[in-house]
Amino acid sequence: MKQFPYAYLNIPEKCLIDKRVYKKLFFENAKLTVTDKKWFTKDIDTIHWAYSVKPSATLIPALKEKHYSYDEIAVIEVELKNDDHSKRLADIIHRAIPYPLLISFKGADWVRLSVADKRFNLADNQAATLDEYWVTDRLYADAANKVDDAFLKQMDYDRQPRLNVKRFYKGWIEAFISYNTALITGVYSLPDSQELKQKQVEALNKYRKLEQEITDLRTKLKKREAFNEQVKLNVDIKKLEKQLMQTAKQL
Amino acid sequence: MSDTIPPLTEKDGESKDLVAENVEKLKQLFPEIVTDGKVDFETLQEVLGEFKEESQERYSFTWNGKSKARKLAMTPSRGTLRPAPDESVNWDSTEHLFIEGDNLEVLKLLQRSYHGKVKMIYIDPPYNTGGDFIYRDDYKDNLKNYLRSTGQVDEEGKKLSSNPEYNGRYHTDWLNMMYPRLLLSRELLKDDGVIFISIDDNEVQNLKKLCDEVIGEDNFLNLISVKAKPSSGASGGGEDKRLKKNVEFLLCYTKDRNSFSKFNDVYEERNLFSFIEEYREEGKSWKYTRVLYSLGDKSYFTTVKDGSGNDIKIFKHEDVEFKTIKELADSDNITEEEAYIKYFDRVFRDTNAQSSIRQRVIEATDDKDTFYSIEYMPISGRNKGEITTLYYKGRNKDLIAWLSDVADKNNGELIKREKLGTLWDNFNWNNISKEGSIKYPNGKKPISFIRRMIELTSSESKDDIILDFFAGSGSTAHATIDLNEEDGGLRRSLSIQLPEIISKKDKKKYYSDEELKHIETVADVFKERLIRSFKKYERQGKNLGFKVFKLDSTNIKPWEPNYDNLQASIEAVIENSKPDRAESDVLYEILLKYGLDLALPIEVKEIGGSKVFVAGSGALFICLAPNIDLNVVEGIAKLKEELEPELTRVVFRDSGFKDDMVKTNAVQILKQHGIEDVRSI
């Protein structure tokens, strides 16, 4: 497929599947709440299994580990009617399918991509446990944004390690982490050494944590009525904001 | 929001009204008893019916003057705290506070800002031994009394009113002094906060009763006995007839037993060898003298069950070797101490303590001189839930107890650790006069003593506020800083001390050196001591210091009409701050009124030609300058937008505007920039 974003992804034609996936499958197999089902039905138009990056087509070997086996990577395309709950939908879909996934949420002239770090839930053979997952902002086909363009170029099939399926997928995850960092710094850069990559992840996590702390304090402040308590919270928030800026410099 | 600036009222010149708060609290609990802002005691009686104490005789603790003393605590203060940056150290960055003044008035002024914020209080009040200075509160106007009396003292150092034992109301006066101060300081404690009070046998009983009343009997934690330096100066007064006192007490309460979880684990540590020496000197037999040199060959023997049905695996050991420390020292050609260190992990003693496990081992094995080990999982005690190995030896299957269970090896030194109990007897009282490099005739407490209290109550975040309102020479502040240095904590000390004038006699004796000549009051000793102690500390940087504040009358002139010259009185009110007060004095009074921390970050900016204080990272703008024009107002609005605070309040002087038109427009301009909270003083 040469349409956006597949031109960037550059996945070999041998991997093309292009089969319709019915929402019913999710209702039956995934644990959905009432709200989840509502959004799934209302927000999603259709779901397609676009590609399967697997050994027989790519010659990239599978990898079996104690808790998880990386047999293949599925690229799933989700056509959206409504973009309000995409993050939650990504969560549901990643959990429901026990393979590493690249989800492409499709809007009119944009997509959102999503990957996830997950483990097989040992207790429940069908479900996967999500450690962390990422969803990009809307990426526009004309990719005027420098960061988006750099990110999409990094997602190219040819740029990922070919040692095994797990390492390949990890390559995509690293591209996502650099994308998230770039959202803060404005510059897309992929650290080349393992050490720098680790530092980038740590700084990013610290940044997110500080952001969350600041949000929590803001909520607290709105609830408080006493002036003196509000002032104290303001001072604390400002201190954290300063730390946030310093962390951003590290990214 | 209104378009005018709400003016200051007389009530604003007062500190927190505790009585009104109590009524409010009652209203929340029993809405039916508060009608029209007044408490209906008959209805209250009905609500609490069966708890009413009916009889005339009752279990209560009372004394002459008690109600007056309580009332004194409830009367709001008409004072304020004036900043003294010139007498402070690192004014801009430190969060330690030192307040000079009568602690009663100061405690009132701190109510709004520090209510429920203090984690630990330590005080070393007068023990009421007969020669102490008992500061006499004046019920009519305590503040005036303070201002007047801190100037007066006689040659011999007999302060304004000492409390000699032959004073008929000897205990009463002491109680009237302590009662209101305890009432007020209790309000400042966090719910899980703890108060420690040093006292000796003169008043320990009354103090306990007082605390039971003020803090609540349920909240009593411990009465600790402290081995002190034997009391000196026992001439006359019948002291030679009695034994020399070498014990005093530390009374300890928490604010709310339900919120207080427990004391932190603190251990008394001493060098093991000096412990052993003392042990032997006391004629006791030190038993940890053998080493389990080799466990020999281990083989599985059998499995039995414990009381809960869980397995106890038993193993037999052949060719086990024991040696004494002495033997090993000789054969290795080292001293016994070195042998202890070398074989530390294997030093043991036997015990024949009875236990059900031991019983089962005895039953399962034999009564010959053999050696067995067991593996099991205890369901209680120190090793609960973990697989534990125990060893049994000899015909009686005595349990092996390891030295390493009661001692530690730390940096090559062997330390005996004991969990702290209620006898504190290993402080060194002999060198305290040297502590802080300055002498203090009224008795210092060793900082290790106070440090222990802080360790017992320290929160995990190590950022507690520690209050001492009988600060003396500053041992509590010193101890706080000392502990911060060691564990990287950010604890804040809050010290209050009356600037008692030091007698000529003491001044000549202790403070006649060139560097000490400036010392006139006890407060001066505090400051000098801390400054000298700072030299030792490196980690704390700009946090090391103290901000000095002084108790004084309110900056805001109360309405005190002079009916003979009403015109002048009215004009005086228009200019409503006292003329000799600086803007920074008024600034801090405003901070106290708003219940803000005295160490709040404050920046001084010049905006439109006028001085503006920016407090709390942009949450509060205070401009006390005269002749403010719209440039200043615009400037403030602009600065607010740069700083982006979560909330903003702006305070002006009522008479500070250039003219009425500016005043009206000011409110509008600020409103346009999202600032609705505008006040005037």
C-alpha cells in the first residue's frame, strides 16, 4: 500500500494481509466495560488487519521468552468516526490481541500511530498485561511538521534491527520515545548509544512524573479554600515547574 | 466581586479569635445548640445528658487563677512580629526562624500561620525550683506588660518577679504561666505531632496533670527518666539533708493518639568492648565468648511438625568445632578484640530458654552431646515468614544465640545496640557548656539529647517543623541543624525566646570577652551560639541561618480616640500606620494576618517607581508605597502575567493612591488582567 502512512513504514508487500476484522471479535474476547463497548461501537468505523511482520515473509526470526513469545507483529488499521477516545481504544486493542501491535488510527487526512510494551498475562492465557503504551498526536499526510517527518522516517522498516522480531519491535518503540521527547524539546533526535537511550527514557519519565505532580497540586489548589494553603501550593507548583524546565533541558 | 476595596477593621489588628473558632466547631458538631452565634448551654446539656458530671466533688485539676489563665490564652493578641534582617543570617534563603518576645503573645500570633503544622515541640521550661524567673503575665494588657517589663531587672539578676518557694502561691504561679502556653502550643501541633517537656521532681506531678487536662490523658506517651548531672549548689535550704538529685524527667504527649502511629526505632549504641568491660566490672558474666568454628558435615535427619502443622526440617552435624575467643586470639596471634572482629559472625553463647520448637527438637533427637540444625518458617517474631535456621547443641539441646543478633559490625567497629526505653542514661553532661562554643548560665541541654527526640519523631520526608518556645541558648535549633547535616534533612527550627536581660554578674563572668561584649540578653546568646555553630556545617549551604523577628505592638493604629482632640485623632486614623514603622514591618504583619509562613519567599521589586513586595511566587502582591499612580498598577498586572501564578491577591494602602480616581481605576485595571482579589489596609 502506498497510501499514508504506509509509504513511510515501507513494509514489504509479502507481509500484506489486508483482511477485515470484525468488532464482534473484540466484544467476545476482550474484557470491555459498558463505556468501552459504547466507544468502540460509536467511534470506530472499520478495523483492518493490514500487515503481518512475520518470519516466513521477512526472514526476521521469531523469539520465544519465558513470559512472552514474539512470533509476529501485526499492523492494525482502525478507521475512526470520532477521535475523542483514541487513547482508551488503543489500550483496549493492545490488551485484546496477544501480539505486538502497531495500530494506525485513521482520520480524514491524518493518522495516529500506537505501539505498546506488553507481557503475556501468565494467569490468563488470552489477555496481555500492558506495561506502557504510546499514542502519537495526529500525524498529517503532508507532514509539514519537522518532528513528525523525522519520526515517520525513523519508523521505516529498513531502519529497524533485524536480529529478531522482538528487537525489531523495540526499534519502533524507541522511535516513539524519541517522538515523545521531541514533543517537549521541539527537536527529533534518536540517541545512538544504549546509555544515552536509557538517559532519554529516564528524563522523559521524570518529566512526565513532574507534569503529573503539578497537575495533582493544581487540582488540590482548586479544592482548597483557605488563602494561605493556596499560596503554599502555588509556591510548590512554581518549584516543580522550575524542575520541569530543567528536566526538559536534559532531553 | 465588588468594585471597591474592602477596608481594614479593628478586628484585623488582632490575632486569631480562638473562642469564635470553638463556637464554630461546636456548631459543626451540634448545630442545634448554637443559636444566633451564641451557645445554648441548656440544649448542650440535653445533647450530652448522661455525660454530665453531677456531683460537687469531682476528679478535676484546678487552681486559683485557672480560668483567668485560660481566658488569657483565648484573648487575641494586639501585637505583631517585626522582621530584623540585620540581626539574621542568610535572611533570604533560610527557613529557620527565631522570634524574640514573650512566648505567650508570640504563640498567639503564630496561630494562623502554623496551626497544625508543627511535628515536634521540645521545651525546657523553668522547673520552678524556687530561684527561677517566672514571667508574670498581665491579664489586662499582656503586650504592654511585656514591652514594659523587659527593660527591668535588678543588679543581682533577680528578674522582675522570681518565684521563691516561700511564695504562698508557689505552684499556682507556675501553673498560670504554663497553662496558657500549653493550650496555645497544642494548637500548633500536627495531629500526629509530639510534645516533649523537660521537668524535675518539683513540678512533674503538676505538669502531668496539666498535660492530661490540656492535651488529654489518652494522649500521654511516656514519662522518661533522664540521668542528669548531679545538681550542683546544694548549700542551705535543706538540700544537704536530702540525697543529691541526679535524675530529671522528660514528659511526652502526642496531640492525637489515633493519628500517632509510633516512635521511630532509635537505638542506643555503644562500643561493644567498653560495654563488655562495664558488664564485667558490674560483676556480671559476659557469655559471648565462643566461636562456632566449623559446622562439620551436615546430613538430613528427619522432619517434624510445629504447633501449626508446618514442617521443621532437622539436620545432624558431625565433627562440629567450637573454639573460645581466647584460643583463637592465641593461635592467630592477635588480640581478643581483633578476634571478636575477625570471627564476629560466628561468636555465640548458649541459652537454655524454653520454647516449643526446642522441645520438639529434644523429642526428635537424643540426649547425647550432639549438634543439630533446623530449618523452619516462624509464624511470629523477628523472622516471621522467612525460612530460618537455628542450631542446637549439647545434651540439653541448648539454642545457639549469635552475638550478631545483639551487636553490629560497622566500619570495622563493633557496636552494641539496644532499643531505646524510658531510661536515658548515656548522655555526656560534662561537656555541654562547651557546646555551641558559648557558655550559658541557665543550663543547656546536650544537643544529642534533643537530637534523639527529633529522631524518634522525624517524618520520612525529614522536613518537619520543630518548635521550642523556651529556646534559651538555642540547643533545639542547634540539634535540628546538626541532624539535618547528617541525614540531609530539611527540618525547620522555630524558636521563641524572651530577651531576658543578663545580670551584670553573669555578663562579667561569661560575656566579657571582646567578641562577646555585644551580648545583653538571652536572645543575643541564642544568636551568637548558632552563628558559632554554623562554622562546622558544610552541606546545608544557604539554608543555614535564621530569620529574626521581634514582638512589638501592631503596626496598624487602633482606634484610640482622644476626645479632647478629636480632630487630631481622626487625622491619625487616616494615616493608619504608625509613623516609625517601615514598610517591611507592615508587610510581615499582613503575612501573619493571612496565615502565611514567615519564611515565604519574598521578592522586592520596583514597579513604576514604587516598591512592591511579591510574595509566594506571585500569589500575593503588596504595595505599601504612597502616591501610587496607574503605572504601578499596570506594572503589577504585567508582572502577574509574566509569573503566571495559580491565584493572585493584591494589597494596597488605603491612603496609598494618588487620588480617588486612581483608586477606582486600579480595581478595574486589575480586573481586566484577571485579578479580582484586591484589598486595602
